[in-house]
Amino acid sequence: MKLIKNNESRWQEKEGYSKKILLEGVVQEIKIKAGETAKSHHHKVQKEIFYFLSDFGYWIVNGEQIKPKIGDCLIIEPMDKHTVINESEKDYIYLAFKINYAENDLYWD
């Protein structure tokens, strides 16, 4: 058994987003701050499964706009180009579950 306490992890500031690693890169809490955008990117190997804790933002995936609601899941396959946009005045927060995670598997479009 392992209890992972959210408040023991620190936010890492990235370009257009912040992430908090909860489980060795495999489980992350992601935050797109109010008015910010995580620019278009893709992964060659990893699959990402996102679970939404808020619904203040939207996504562009392979050219299609998607607006997940709280409790929805979005699966991003390898090579899917995706952008996350938060035009609201509140933080957009969701969980990321990464399959075949590798720190260097991030390619800006």
C-alpha cells in the first residue's frame, strides 16, 4: 500500500502549463492557468489518458475542438497533435495518466 499525498508534490512550471508529478511521471496533475495555452505538441510513444476535474478550458486534437466536462476522460494516442486552451479566469485542472511515459517524448508542433 502506498498513500500519495497531493500536498507533498510541488508544481513544476512549464511553458503554458504547470504539472505536479504524483507517481513517478505516470500520474500527474496538470493545471492550465487562467488565460494560458499549452501549445500544440504530440508524443511519438506515450498514450495519455486525461480525467477532468474542472471544465474551464478546451482542446484542439488533430484539428478538432473538444470541450470535456467534469468527470469525462480523453484519450490521446501517440502522434495525436493536441493543444489545451484556457480562456477563462479560473485554472483548468485535470489528471493525466501516462502509458509508456518518457520525459523526452514531447515534440512541439
